Amino acid sequence: MATILNGIDVLPRFYRKMVGDRGIALVGGGNAVDAAGRPVHAQVKRLAGRNLKAIWSLQHGFFVDRQDNMVTSPSFFWREGGLWVRSLYGEHLLPMEEWLDGISALLVDPFDVGARVYTFLNHLVMLLRWLSGRGIEVIVLDRPNPLNGRDLEGNVARPDHFSIVAQLPVPMRHGLSAGEYLSFALSRYGLDVPLAVVQARGWKRATQVPGSWTLPSPNMPGFATALVYPGAVLLEGTNLSEGRGTTRPFELAGAPYVDARRLADRLQQLKLPGARFVPMFFKPEFSKHAGRVCRGVLVQVLDRRSFRSFAAYYELIRQAARLHPGEFRWRKPPYEFEYRRRPIDMICASPEIREALEAGTPFAAIRDRIDRQIAAFAEEVGPFLLYP
């Protein structure tokens, strides 16, 4: 496979022309690296020198040490880097006005994992909306969508369910790069924000990018996690453990009340493409069912090309609920700063998936409806695609 360069790798060629001597802030986490494995913040510091005024961190914090949703991180002065790290996931989800002092451009390098519910890109859409009309340029250091830019999954988010996990009408597995996502947002909301994208090089939409994985968040340790995440995140809306507190988050699913063998057998009988479900025991050290032995399944991806995580985990939840109607429950609020809606409706950005599951509807029966939503989205987003 040809070498893929991210926006941070391309930036040095254009830095003086695009940024010059302006004061800037870098928006992103401390674990993002370039193609050579060098921290993005160090490379930007090398290019900008004293003109790098601050780093703005997103969910999970600059040190990627915050485990779960609504676990905030404080702003602090980072002595090693000689910079203020301003938290966008702390007391406030948007900047304070004084953060813009001495800054005329933002360099944005989010490590997205290809699923709409992952907060980074949605949070940046919220930031773009806040910046509209303020004259601050946003320069996106683009990265390929790691899951590929072709295969889309899940229902499209409804505007009446927009939140920090859904700011645009996109499906759960959206297929967009960060630059495409934010360009679409700029048009969708009619924002007055100068936006430039430093495009990645060498990526084609059909290509998955599992290499050079660092740690965008504590429970996203590797590409295998990202591969299952667009469906596995549905577990966060239930009382089934999604494997947080284990070494296989989102690949493991279960609860103390689950009959692991029967659940695995039912899922295997569905012959879901690219997947195998292995009965498993596990004990989360934190999060749901902490310290208790859970019974459930390990979701093994046998064929990345045919595997569809949204359908697989929809059926996992449906079968668990059918096997254990007295114990299975939807998780109660709050979830990602929403205190009224059910977390499952937040995650799906619509009540339709919950309602289908409550009715016991097989995924095959709702597939056509979701495919129509995806087709309409693909047509709308087409003008903003940057890669072949």
C-alpha cells in the first residue's frame, strides 16, 4: 500500500503561505502523531515557535487520561510544553472569549475514528458555530477516515436529536474525513468561518487505515476497537457492559445476567457477515458491573470488508433483550450532558432504533429504511468529498 500522509505531514510545505506569523492555537489531543511517529503538538511548535499560543483539548483531555463521557478535564499550564492547555471538555464546552487573545487562526487535527457518535468532530462543529463571524481562520490538518470512506452504516441523525454526539445529519459510520465533515458543517449551517483543509495524500476512499494507531481515547486502544465501534457504541445505551474496564473494550459485551452460550448460539445462527460470536466471561475493573463476572460474547471480525458493526450489535442487543426480558434495561440519563433523553436515543440521534429493538424487529426488516437514509445523505454530502 502506498504511503499515506496526513495533513500534519503536508503542512510544512505550506505553513508560511497559509499561516505566516499569525498567533495560533492547536486543537487536538496529545497522542496524535505524524507519519514518522512524532507528536503533532511538537511539530506544530517547531513550525510556529512563539506564535503557538495555546493548545485546546477535546474530550478525554490532552493527556488522554479521562475514561468516560462527562468526565471533564481542567485547563492547566503545561510546563513541559511551555503552553496553556485550554479544555473544551471542562467547565464549558465552548471557549471563553479571552482564549482568542493574540490568536487569529486555529490549527485543527482531530483523531477521528469514523463513527458519528465519537465526540471530536461534532464538538468541532459546535466550535465552528461559536466562531462564526469572529474572523478566526480554521485550518484543518486532515486525516483519512480509518474505516474507509466508502462503506456507510446506521441510521442518519435527526436534527431534533442533535447534540455533542450528533451535530449533522450523517449516519453512524459516516465515511468522511475530518476536512469533509467540517466543510459539510460549514455549508449546512451557513457559517461565516474561513476554513482551509490541508489534505491528506495517498488515500483513496476504499482504503482502510489501520496503521500508525496511537490512542485517541482510553477505550479506543487499537484499530480493532474502531472497527466494531459504530455498532458497539449502542451498548452504552443499555445495561449491558461494553467491555470498559477490560483490555478488550467494545469487542466484549455482556452482563452478569446473560446466558453466554445461548446468546452466542443465537447470534451465530443469524450468519451475520464477517463476524463470529464467541461465548466469554470477563470482569470489568470499572464502569458497568465493575468487579463482577459478566457473561456474554467476544465479537470477532473475520472479514473486515463484509463486517457491518451496526447490524451485528443491533442483533446482539435484540437477542440479549429477548433472552433476558426481565433483566435487560435501557440506560437512564444523563449521557453527554443531556439529562432528559434516553442515552440510546442520544447515541442513535433518533428514537427509531430503540423503537425497533423494543418491538423485537430484526435488523433485516429495517435495513431498507436505513439504506434510503444513507442514499439521501450520500447525495447531499457529495459536493464536499475531497478524495477519490
